[in-house]
Amino acid sequence: MTNDAGIIDVHTHLFPSSMVEILQKRTEPPRILENANGLKLLEFTPGVRVPVFPETLSLDVKLTNMKKGGIGYAVLSVATARLDLFSAADAMAISQNVNDELIEMIKTHPDQIGAMALIPMQNPDFAAGELERVSGLGLKGAILESNVAGRPLDDPEFRPVFESAAGVDAPLFIHPNHPVNSKQVDVYGMLPVVGFLFDTTLAALRLIFSGVFERHPSLKLFLGHTGSLIPYLAGRLDEFFDMDRLPSGTSDGAHPPSYYVGRLYTDTVCASPLALRLAAELFQPDRIMWGTDAPYFSIDTAWKTLAGADLPPELVTAIERTNARSLFRL
């Protein structure tokens, strides 16, 4: 990446062709199918379908849209792939193929894109080794879905992944999966609107309370969507901690939850300048980065959100460029 690459988008999605080929052959979620009008849809979990935008399938379209939107560099990730629904053997093969394809994309466009790995969490030892392998080949950490087929990320079985991530300085991006507690929000279209952020919030807090930062002080966790719901809960977390109703996530009980929340990285994906201002008050100024969630949110929305937040110029510069360069070693 060159130093004059411009704005960096840390939250933007693409399906490599090896993943698309698999999803198109499947007869159950996750799968790509067509509706009666010929529109391609991604059904990533039963009953939840989203359009498959051209940008999702084509790096050339992604690069064209980046240029139109004023984006100089993007850190790509494969989201809603539901790798956790595949068998362990299939998931291992898929992750290797997808990651190798991402590595080749980066080689072709080194000044425009980086990417985060896709790893099969249902096989934690393999996932840890794959993270180490691709970190040596240029990928910038890995994307983790907020649960693994309903199992929480703080399950001790998954600890090898966090240990490896800390060891190779690879950021882990916590992204929504089908929510663990989905039954009550799977109505009125609220599953992706509300349920997703419930699940990412729960995943991050469980990791904090399980002591992940105590075990791995150098671990870099990136929680998307402007900290999910944590900015609205920060005071409540500390208040309950002060009443001895919450664990601290520490070995000695010295620090309140907000201390560990401050260790998280986040992005600007919220479509609300007011929400972004609140997150800017809570998160450390070197830990907020610009993101679009393209193609599911528009680049224009991302620009309007940042502009409308009316943040100090030095913080805007950090959000647009500096913080991402530091986290992803660009």
C-alpha cells in the first residue's frame, strides 16, 4: 500500500469465485439462488435472504465502485458465508481455497486491497494454523462470525485461535452470524436490524468477561458496526460491576468492563451521525476506523455519517486513514 492511497475502507465484503461456486451448488443455506425475477439471492441462514450485488461477486466492480466513491484502499472480508454450517472437512478445504484466492487478488492489486482470512472455527486447531499460514502470506487477520453454529466464541475450545491471533499480531473482526437468541427477533424484519447487533455485542462481552485480554494482552479485536450496542451499555456495565454483579474479565478484579471495552477497535458503520458521536466519546481515538459495509450499505451513507458527526479534524483524519494503517500494518 502506498502512503497516498487515500481513504481506507475496513468493512467491505466480497465473495471469491471459489466460494460462489460452492454456494451456487448447495440446496440448503448457505446458498445462492435465483427468485422468479432472475435476481440472485444469498440465503445465508434459513429465511434470511439478501441480494447478491454485482460488487459481491466481482473484484473489478468493487474496484470501480471504490474509485467512484473516493476510496483508495479496502480491507476485504467474506461475510455471511456461514462456514460454520459446513462439515469440518469441507470448511477446512473451503477456507484454504478462499484464502489462497484472496492472496492472489492482493498480489494483483497490492496498492488497492488487503483482505482478512476466512477460517473454520469448528476446527480450532486447524483455524489457528491457517491464520498463522495466511498471515505470513499477506492477509490482514481474520473475520469471525459472532457464534459458531450457536456456540459462543468464549468456549474454551476456541482458545487456540485467539492465542494464534495474538502471537502473529492478526486482528480478529467480529461480524454478525445468525443470532443465538433469534426466536424473538425473527419477526418484522428485525433479525438483521436488531438481532445481528445483539449477537455481536454478546460475543464481545463474553470474550471480555472470559478474560481474553488477560490471557492475550496484545490481542486485537475489531467489533464492527460502531461497537454494536456497547456504546449504549457502557455505563450500565460499569454500574453493575461496581455492585459486584458482573465479572471484570481480569485476574485480580482491578478493572471495570469499560477498561476492556476501550481495548476494542470499531468502525463507522451505523448510518447515524449521532451514534457515531457517541462511539467517538467511548472508544479510544486511535481505535475507530472508516467503513462502508458495502455493498449492503452504500458508500454515500458512510460519507454522510462521518460528515454529519461533526468530529474534530484530527480525529476524522485518524478515522479515515491513520488508525487502519496502524491496525492492519498497511
